[in-house]
Amino acid sequence: MIDVGAMVPAISQWLPRQRWYSGQVEPETLTIIDQEIRGDRFPVLVRLLVEADRHIYQVLVGVRSRDDHSDFLRGHEQAVVGDVATHQGDAMAYDAVHDPELALVILDAVAPHEKAQRARLMSAEQSNSSIVYDERIILKLFRRIQRGHNPEVEITEALAARGFKCVAEPLATQRVRDFDLALLQPFLSGAAEGWALALTSLRDLFGLNDTASIPIINIDEPPPQPLDPAQAGGDFAGEAARLGAMTGAMHVALADAFGRHHADSKAWAEAIAAQADGLEPGDVDRRAIQRILDRLADIDAGAAIRVHGDYHLGQVLRTDAGWYVLDFEGEPARPIEERRRPSTPLKDVAGMLRSFHYASAVARTERDEYALEDLAAAWEDRNRKAFLRGYMNAAGPGNILPADPECVGAVLAAFELEKAVYELGYERAYRPDWAHIPLAALRRLTEREQ
Amino acid sequence: MTDAIGGSWFQRAVFYEVLVRGFFDSNNDGTGDIRGITERLDHIQWLGADCLWLLPFYQSPLRDGGYDISDFFSILPEYGDLADVVTLIEECHRRDLRIIADLVMNHTSDQHAWFQESRQDRTNPKADWYVWSDDDTRYPDARIIFIDTERSNWSWDPVREQFYWHRFFSHQPDLNYDNPEVQQAMLDVVRFWLDLGLDGFRLDAVPYLYERDGTNGENLPETHDFLKQMRKEIDASHPGTVMLAEANQWPADVVDYYGEGDECHMCFHFPLMPRMFMAVRREQRYPITEILAQTPEIPDSCQWGIFLRNHDELTLEMVTDDERDYMYNEYAKDPRMKRNIGIGRRLAPLVDNNRAVAELLHALLFSLPGSPVLYYGDEIGMGDNIYLGDRDGVRTPMQWTPDRNAGFSKADFAQLYLPPLMDPVYGYQAVNVEAMQRDAGSFLHWMQRVLQVRRQHGDVLGFGSLEILSAENPSVLAFLRQLGDRIMLCVNNLSRFAQPVELQLARLSGKMPVELFGRVPFPLIGELPYFLTLGGHGFYWFELVDAPSVAQQ
């Protein structure tokens, strides 16, 4: 009833408006490599796999009559694909994930045994769209896809099979041709992001500063003691330690599931050095960077294992049953084979520690009070230590980590450096106001080397 | 004794815990008494409590705050006599108030006539009423509860020349429940007080009634059997009576004391209390939601007892290893929450005398599942005197007026059992019932009002299910209480800063939230997330009603 081929120009124009589209402008070529139509009356679901300028996308198009007055598209104009002619008359096409009725059809295609009443679209991510059904299950639809196993599906399945409790176990997956298209999991009800918890803790700490008693000005009196984050009501260290323990357990489970591989620390050092070439001349002392990387190249760096790859406070959720980890997709912009390549588990640790720094810097920036710098640093220091304590206990020395604590420190410093270099590039390109955060981290890392 | 929806009175009751010694002195001897409580029932009734809980008033040498009873059938003379208790019970019932009292089942004072007889020799009629032994090595797995003062659960009696068993202080020998005469004697005690009109008991230290080799002597099946037998007897003779157990254990273990609804009616929920404080300290909901997630369902005819302040507190050795780690990390280490400090503080000083926090904590207490238990004086935000030591710091005289001795007694100041608070923040000149009654904006008036609203919704709050709602903002704790088609939505901001929250309420689309304090209608719930903003430490109680079909003018 629908001429899918006729929709190609509209889809081409529509793609650049989607967050998960990797290009900036309309693709030069667009080929439909798979199509499926569900329903013979409106609303109709059209699932397409399209190749646009060598990238492949899952496009889910809903089609309804032009006379339809459903208001789910209100405020989501970017979701409208355009007009389309059908045997039942003029219709309009749009991104089907916004359509609560078609969302149930999408679920049925993935998991026919799951019955749901209501659907809501969660905010869209860089590479996928997630729909929550009845506040009970969540369907992640991969929009930017690649041939081969999606690491998200692969790792989530492997961890759940190993009895690792801190991932939501897969309930169903959808695989078409050679592509993973969807993953259905229980919705973690009552969960909040680690990022939100960290900022809550920091705002509490800074609020304590607001109501600290004012010292009586008298030169004979000792200066007031600085505030200690350990004394603050919103102390995060207990959470950070449990988060570290969960992370350690995750790495042990990943190593058990995918094996322990040889760590080529020389290659890692070279790769990081290549990235650091992109730094600007005044940023940091290059010789200090080189010293950090030389040390990495020289040591026993422990094992290389499958890792999360994009680990930060936004990827972990606090639930009533403790911390959970999400999003094993890795960096969606990188090729799948690169994302599946084993690395040091300390890469994830470095990612989380960088995230603690970001949280403290962002919370301080929110208040625009640079006097809070010491307090923010004290918070970061306390929670770094707590996280590492929890992590080391769970990961165990000599299992996946180097046996020598000094080697652990050397690998960690190198990967914190890598992450900060990446962040600096990103911030300069997209959020120049935030570039000071990774720059401060780089300087802190390299100053220790002088 | 059941009402229209099939529940019992205690399932929706608000309890008010009274220290006889500290409430009101009717004869001006410096010590509060039973008649003093009778004279001040107006206050409790006006406040909106449903049931008084009296701390021990029995004859006692008072070496453990009256929990060392030397005669179950008479009153400590300083407090009055049996006739005073009967008058108090009658006066309560005339006002539709109920009244329960502490009862210690596990042990007596060593001054009790039963023990004095039992210790004489090994053959007297009460020789087996206590637990005697020639050596002090039996039951090695039973932990010592008061490790600060006791080195063993056995103590040597030089008269009988044997050791006797005691789980608490050495001056509190454990009764021997293996002896049917002891069981009967204690059931006689229970019947005596119920015949006088008491509506039930808070049963002190119930897990320890029996001892068995190779066990830790806690929660034994024999203990449950005895409690079930007691329940059966009082159900037959005194229906409507409540047995409220103090079993200082983890909720998953405490639920055993409900049996199949055929054992205790109520048990205290111990871990919830510190976690409510911790949630406000941390400005996030997980301390509360975690413990609720670990709280098992209880029989329909039962109820939890929940509280903010109380003279009991969770002991860390009762919890699982994981929980102990959690409590240690999050609670015991916190300078303000250390056990021995926590137990010696009243609510107001614990929250820095912050009224918004006190209101929020009470709003939680009154809306979470369970019957709330208030501690005398907390309704006016009384403080404490940590220099008095032990638990006396929270047992200072009730502050009635700004007059001499806080209006508690006309005795000479030096004669008072404890000095009233006189500091500039919490002292009776600043904090007292009379002044707060005159001030319509006082915390006392707020308490009276919130209890009024709770009473109006007593069915839903007493019997309704609990469902915690998802909220991306960790500082917001939102939940639904539902009983049939009656639904309440409670939203709490645990942070001192204003917070937004989006609630996924699409399945209740078409309902209108009506705020319960002012009956203010809020915008209809639709398909989109329901957006609310809360002021610092703010909360909402809504009733969800069907939207009126026509806009009312």
C-alpha cells in the first residue's frame, strides 16, 4: 500500500535533523537495504535499513492519514518525514518511535510474548532511541548500526549469563540480517543517574559552605578549619566505594566472559601519544606527557580485557538494589571492531575518575564561585579514593590488574591523560566554555611529573 | 472491633509515647504521675493521637528505668496507685483514646518475690521459675547484649549457690518459660491488666524468652509458640487488644513475629528510622527506598509501628554483613548519627532545629505504611540535655508553660526528678505548649493540622498499598498509596534546595490531584509526564480524584 521507494528523497532530507545521524548534511547516496511493513491500515509501521554515505541506519517510519489529529508530534516537528502517497490516500510519514500506538507494534516485532498498555519515548540518545513500556520494560532501538555483534547486546548477554547482577538482563533481542537492531530489558524503576547523585552531593557541600559560621575577625584567633566533605550530610564516599566495587566485579565478569589477553602497553602508549599530538602548544609540558607514556610503555600493565569503553557517571544508575551499569556500546563513532578490542580495565576506571572531576567542576561552575575551588577539589579527592578503594577490593590485585600498585598508578595516569586529551579536543570543538575543565586536569597530571 | 473496611483500630492509629515520670506532676512532689497524665489528656486528644503508650509504671527498684519489674500487679508509689490507673484508663476510653503499656515478659527484677523465693534453695515451689545452672558455660552462642556492663549471661547467686541466666543486666534474671507455671503466671499478669481495661501491651525484648543448646537463644520456635498461645487467649477474652512487639531485628526476621496473622499484631520497624534521617542528610531517597524494598509483606490484619524518635534504636549486630557494611559506611560513621549520640538526642536537635526538616520527616512518618509513634515533647520541638547522661537527656520534664519548672510541677526546683531544659533555644521559656497554642503558626499547630489530615485519610494511609514512583531526580521521593479506588500521591523533596520532578503518571490520566491541606485542585494528569516543583524540604499530599466533567465556577 505504500511505495517505500518514493519516500527516499524525504528521508534523505529528514536524516540530518536526527541526533543519531552521523553526517552534517543530506547524504549523497541513500539505498534501502532491507524493508518490512507492518499493518495494512493506518497507522502503518515501515522499518527500513538504509545505507547513507556508507553508514547504515535503522529508520522506523510511521504512516498515518493526513486527517489524523493525534497530537503526539506536537513539539517534535523534527520527527516529521513528510507527505507520502498511499492506496488509502494522502498520508504523512514521521519517526514512528513518537507514536504511542506504533511503539506497541515495534515491541511486538521484537518480543511478541510481551504485552504492554502504554509506551513513552525516553529522551533520544546519540545512537539509539529508547521506549519505556508500562514503566516496566525498556526497548533500546539501535539507530546507527554496523554489521556484526553490537557490543551492547553482546556484553549485556554475556554478563547476565555469568550471573553478574548489576546489568538489566536481556529479555529479547532483534537481529535482522547481520545487524543487531533492538534490545529489550527490564526498566530499572526508581533509578537515578550517578551524575545526578554526584551533583546532589556537591550542591549539598557547597550549601554547607553558605551557612558556615562566620569567623570573628581577630588576628589572635586561628583561621577557621576548612570544610571537610566527610562531615557533609551529602557525603558521596559510601556511594563512590560501592560504585567502585560494582565496577571491579564488572571487570572480573568481563574477563571471565571474554578472556584475559596480553596487554600491549607499548602500543597503548603510542596511540595516546598520537592523540596528544593534537594539543595546542601552550597547553601542557610535552616532556611531562612523554614521561607518563614512557612509563606506561615500560611496565607490566596487567591484562587486557573487554571493557565498557565509555564509562562515566552518566552510564551508571543507582537503584534500590545498588548500582547498575548501562550502555556497553562504547564510542558509537568508532568502528565496531575497534570498540570490541580488549583494553586495560583501568581505562574505565580513568573514565569514572575523570567524571568525578567533571562533576565537581560543573557543580562549581553552576555557582560561578571560584572560592569553592578547594572544596570541589576536596570532594573529588575524597571520592576518587573511595572509588579506588572499592574497586581494588573487588578487582583484586594480580587478577586483571598489575600486581604492583605502582604499575596500577602508571597505567591509570596514562589513561586519565588519554581521556583528558580527548575531552579537551571535544570541548574545544563543541563547548569552548568547558575546555578549562580537561585543561586543568591535564595540567594537574603533568605538573606531578616536573 | 473491626470497622467497615475490615481493619482494626491500631492499623490506622497514631500512638503517643508517654514517660509517666516526665509528663505532669499532679501532687507537686517533683515527679510526674498517673494522675498527671489524666489531667493532661486534653492535650493529647487535641493533638490528635489515638493511643497512649505508657513506659513502665510498675513497682520497681528502678535500676533499668522501670524495665526491672519487682511486682507486676502494683504501681510504683511515686506514680500513684491502681485506682489512678483505672481512672486514667476510663478517662481515655471516655475520650475515645486507647491506652497500652509496656510489659516486660522475659525477665523480672532480682527484687521480685518470685526470684527471692526461687533463690532460697533448689526445692522450693518456685525453684524452677528462673534458669539456674551449676556451671556458667551453657548456651555459649547467646551474645551478651549489654557488653559495656556485663561479662557473661550467667551470674552467681551466693544464696542458692548456683548461676542464674540473664540476657540483660545481672539484676534482671530471665524467667524460665519451659515451666508451665511461669507461662500461666505471665498470662495471669496479662489478663489482670486487660481486665482493668488496657487496650494492649508493648512487649519488651520478646525474642529471648527461651534458651536452647546450640542456638543463640533468639527467635526460637518455642518463643513464637508461646506468643501464639498468648494471642489466642487474649483474642478469646479481650478482643481488640494489640500486642506490639519490640523485636530489634531486621524486617525480614521481624515478620516472623506476625506469624500468619496469629501472633503479634504490630512490630516496630527499626531500620526505617535512621534511614529517614539519612535520606534527609544525603538529600537523596535511596536510604529509604532500599529498606522499603527489603521489607516483606505482612498479613493484612497486622501493622508496622514506625517512629522518628523512641528510646529504642537499631543495634548494628542485628543486621546482615552487607547491611552492616552499609550502615557502617553511611550511618555509624556519620558524626551526628553515632549510635550513642543518636539515642540520646531528640528530634529537634538532630535536625538542627530546622522546622522545615521536622515537618518533612513527620510528613514521611505519617504517609509511609505503618502506624506512627510520637514521643512526648516532640510535638513542640523539645530539645535534650546531653549532659544528663545515659537516656535521661531525652527524659526531661514536658514543657507546658513558660512558668516555674516549665509548668510541669509546683515542687521546689531542687526536688524535680530532672531539671527542665533552660537553654535559650530549647528551654521552656522559648519552647512550651502554652505559647505554641497561642501562636497559630507554631509547629504544634502544624502537627495538630497534619494529624487531622492524616485522620481524614486514615483508611488509605492505614491500609493502602505502597508504590514508589520513578523519578530521575534522586532528591525526590514520590509514592502512591492506594486502597481500592482511593489513591493518594505523596511527593517529598529531601533536599534543602528547590527541586523539579517529572512523574510518569500517564496510567492515571484524567485524574485530578487535589492538595490535601487546602483542597487546592492541581492541573489534570495527562499523557505527558506530570511536572511538579517543590520548595526546599517541601512535600505534597494529593488525593487523586476523577476530574469534574464540567469546570466548576
